[in-house]
Amino acid sequence: MTSRRSSRMLTVALTTFVAAPMLAVALPAVSAQAESQTVASIARGQVGGTCGDYNCQYPGAWCAEFTRWVWNKAGANTSGISAAAVSIYQYGKNKGTLHGSPQVGDAVLYDKDGSLNDGDADHVNIVVAVDGDSIQTVGGNESGGVRFRSWFNWKTNSSPVGAGRALAFVGPSGLSETPTAPVSKAGDLFHATRLADGNWEGFAPLNGFGGAAFFNASQESIAATPDGSTQTLATGNDGNLYHTARYADRSWTGWAKVDGYAGAANFGARDQAMAGMPNGDAQLMAIGNDGKIYQNTRYKAGNWQGWSPVGTWQAKKIAVAGLPDGSTQTLIIGNDGNIYHAIRSTDGTWTGWNAVDGLGDATFQAGNIAIAALPNGDTQLLATGSDGLVYHNIRNANGTWQGWSKVDGYGGAPGFAASSLAITGLPNGDTQMLAVGNDGKTYHAARYANGSWQGWWATGMGAQKVAITGLTDGSTQMLATRN
């Protein structure tokens, strides 16, 4: 984001033009330039980049340089664009691509004064998705790097980066739309938000690692922290763990590899899970390629504890929940197929693994597991039994168990068969769930604090795996690897 002072200095030093009153003229609703998915894909693939990646000349004000770099890489004619954000406005006038409503691939210009009449612009970023009056953007020099920002209404009086109102959209000129924009495939990771009022911001792809347009994953976890941010852990198609964060302002950091155990460069995992903690840390649990259980902490400051083995147990599946008192509870499916439960205290010590009773007195044989913490210290569990159906259980704060009960199916069916499960607790005591049904579709359900259920309904997203987390404002964020 260019500061007002930096933008004005660059305007004077690097461009010579007379700024026309922007709002005094009627801008066309759209331009002749077709929307560019190629530009959007290139921009998405740069999330996490820094000033030096784009040979920027002004480290304090490089949003326009990033936009120029992306457009140039897509094959556009970028002559006339300088390091000043306002030069893109002049470019749009000269090229005939200045217009008043967004298209994918456009640059969007912001100004705190609500007008470009002063020959200034405070920020520019790139539109990567449009849905009515809502857009998603990728921009340089946002929180020190290239950031992706999820849906926001561009007609409101402030941008998500605090750079003022969106005043104009400028399309890239001369694009041939080659190279062809990458196409999402099975295993690519998608993100969605369910707002506290029940409205949804639909699934959209996450950016990839190292410049890729998509992130292809075999599994994902997501955890919320009290500051309104979320952290995501994903197992890449190379089998290694990667991490990214989404801040409360909706911007995303880029993916980074998670260091391995005992100095190894990578951590290869068969299964993984993550929980947000009351102090802002995130607790990670994983089953290594040796089948053993490992624990790690990503501290609030962004540094890592490093992996530690948890005893000598081996497991097939793992799930974790962070409790209000700072402890964690972990579920595993052991190599014998049974569910086991353990607690990690705030001082880092562990209880032993205890088998979770099944229906009646038997142990519970499971294919999938999920666990969520509630504000009162309870935890709620989901599992698919040996019959493939979803079951629900509660471990009360006092250590007693409610016992398993079968979860009703979609449309009132007597059971719900699922291949992937996720559950999260909310501040009001509700829980929300995601599951992949046997038809390959993603379904959402809620269990209210009073014990009643909303019931499953289809989200419209086809998926292989899902994850969900609840935020302090009552919203939830979800991940799905598409099928």
C-alpha cells in the first residue's frame, strides 16, 4: 500500500500529466477488455512474495510495481505504468480500459480523499474474483508482502487495507490470454466462510506454494486464534506439511514448509491436526511417516517449538482440540482400529492413552474422527463407525462421557454415511460440522447448545477432505480439497 506521502512524491518524480477529475466524468460500466483469468491466476500464485521478488525500486511503495509485474507476465502492454499507483489510472485513460465496475484481472485504485482530483492514489491491487458488488483481490505491499484478500464489498467507503474508497477499475491492455490460465484439479484446496448470521461466502481456491496458482493437498486442518486470524496446515502432494495464515483483515500469508523433526528440512506426515489456543498459539499434532505421534507448537509470535515425539504409540488417524484452560485433548485411531483419548496439560505433560468406550461396553472401531472444544470445558466428538455412519459423543468437563449416538442423515434419513469429518465449537456453545458424504458432496450441520440439531444440508462443494474452525465472532471458516 503506497502511503499518501510516498504516492505524491512518486507522482511528481516519475510521471508528468494533468490528473483529470475522476468522479466528474461518467465511467463506462465495463471496458472492451475481456476479463483475464490468466492475470488472476498469476496474481494468486504470488501470494507471500516480497518486494525483492519483483525488482521493485521503492520498498515502501511498490503496489503499482507489483501490478505492472503481474500484467507484464500475463502478456499485457504495460508501457506508461510507473511505480506510482496513479500512473495506472492514467494508463487506463490512455489505453481505453478505465471503467467503473470490476472485471477479473483489473487493477482497482483506492484513494483516501474519495477523489483522484489531487493527482494522487493511495493504493492499487488486482481483482481476482467478482461476485456482484463483492470482489477478491491480490496486492503488493500489503502487510509487507503480497497478500490475498477474501470477499469484500468494493462500493463501501473503505478498502480492506484502509486505503480509502475503490474509485476506478483499469483493465490490462493488449492481452492475448496466453499462456492459458491454470485449471483447478482434484485435490486443490478451497476456502469458505459461514458468517455468524448464517450467510455464506462460498468456496474459492487458495493460492499455491512457490508461485503455483493452486495448492494441491491430500489433507488440511484449520484453527482459529483469539485475534480473529486462522492458521492452516496442509499436507502437500509431496507428503510434507505446509503452513499459511489468514489474518483478521482477510489477507493471507503465503505457504511455508514446516521444518522437520530433529533438524530435517521437511516433515512428512500420514495424518495431521491443529488447534488454536486461548493465548494465540496453535498446537499441531501429526502422525509421521514412521507411524508415530508427534506434537509441535507455533507460538503467537510466529516462531516454532519444533516437533517432539509423544511416547512410542503408533496411530492411523489423529484429531486435536484446544480447551479454554490451555490444555489440549487428542484423539487417535490406533493401529487396532480403536479410538483412544489423551490430554496434554498446560505444563506439557501427557496422560496415557485411554480407549474410548463404544456402543455398549465394547471399544469403538472407527474410520474417521474429529473433536471440538466448548467454552464450558466439554469436548464433542464425531466418528464414523464400522458401519460407515457418523456418531456423536460428548466428554464432559468433569471427565464423564455421554456415550455415542447415531447422527441423523440428510433429509431425515436414519443415518449419515461419510468419508471425512470435521467439527468446531463456537462461543455460544453451539457446534458446527462438515462432512463429505458417500456421494462426494460436502454437507454442513449444527448442534445447538440446547442439544437440538439443525440437520445436514449440501453446500454445493464436491470434496475429498474437509476441515472447519470457529472464530470468536461466531463465524466459521472451512477448507475442502475438491474432488
